[in-house]
Amino acid sequence: MTGDLNDQHALVTGAGQGIGEAIARQLLVQGARVTVLGRRAEPLQKLVEEHPGQCRMVLADVADQSQVKTAFEKAVAAQGAISILINNAGQAGSAPFMKMDAAHWQQMLAVNLSGTMYCIQQVLPAMSASGRGRIVNVASTAGLVGYAYVAAYVAAKHGVVGLTRALALEYAKTGITVNAVCPGYTETEIVKTSIDRVVAKTGRTPEQAMAEFVKSNPQGRLVQPHEVADAVLWLCGRGASSITGQAIAVAGGEVM
């Protein structure tokens, strides 16, 4: 499959580490011109340096619509129209529902849901005009089922899945597909931070805290970032042209 995307320009948000970085690397291997988007240059720089000319970066907070617009304009000016959009930027946070303040609620929606919408709005006109496009939203199993103590995050990710399904129907006849991948607990900095938080709050050992995350996966392990990237890459390829409006769980059988 190497080189399958060599005529494509892909933009990946939240590409500085974890799932986003893994997706960007897979797209680069397949020959795509890749723009990586994040809030800070330092995490993105390594990809740009490793793939000079093929990979470029733009900076933006996806929760800020004006920053998103400017960043996408720069990306298009540098590498041409965007034919693949991967909305990976996200943020997780936990709080008992009655202790959750409005700022937490708004932040979860702004980054996870509104940011996804802002980015999609930037690419749809050109995709529609060209008659082709792939949009993949990285949601979560929290977009498919509920989890306690993360109400705002769950609401936002359910929103991402709903947005995915609505746009898939709205653009079904345009050559654009819109899908979501929904990872379970994945070995990323977000999960490592969550484990540290459990250790600090409960006095459990890191191993005990990790076991709590792993036990939800019937395979008895954390999902790996490259496994999520593999699913995303398939959705971007020619063989997935009839797949749209789907929310694909990458979670070892946790969600069916």
C-alpha cells in the first residue's frame, strides 16, 4: 500500500504525540503531503525535520475558530487543497457531575466538538468542488457508551459521533466520506496522566492503577497508537470509498 496516497494533502490536528503522531507518520509513509497542526511548535518539529518538504506544520488552538481559519489558509497555501482531514485534537478531564463547573463543561465541548466542527468547515468547500475527500474524526469509546465522572467528555465525544453521522448523510453524494474511529484506553500521554492522577488521589501503585484501565479491554491490554492509525489509514484509502457515517471502535472488543 506504500505510496497509495501520494497525490493527497492530509492535515492532522493534535499531531504532536500519541495517536495523532502515529497517524501522521502512517500518512507520510503512504506518500501523502502532511500538515501537522498543534498549539505548540516543539512537539511537531520532529516530524517536519524527519520529512523535509513532505511535512509542514501550522499552529492553532482548535477551540479558536479564527486561529483555525488562519492555520488552514496557511496549510493550503503551502501544500495545496486538503483532501484528507484527521480531527485528532482532543482533551479529557474528569469531575463528579455536581462538582463540574461551567468552565470545565465549555472547555470539553470547545476542544473536542467545536474544534472538530471548525476544522471540517475549512475543508468541505474545496472537497465538494473536487468531488473527493476523506474526513476521519478521532472520537472515543466515550462517544459510543457512557462512563462515570467524565460527563462533559462523554457528551462532547457523543457529539462528535453524531456530527460524523449527520455530515456523512449530508455529503453522501459528493465523493466525501466522513467517519469516526473510537479508541478505547490507548497507551498515550493522556492515559499516563490519568494513571498518575489515580495514584495521587487513591494511593494505589501505578501497576494497580494501570490494571483498572486494562480490565475494560477484553484483550487485557491498552490499545496501541499505531493500531488506531491503521484504522484511520484504511478509511483514507481508495478501498473505503463506500464506508461513510461509521463509528469504528478500536478497543479490543470493549464496545460492540
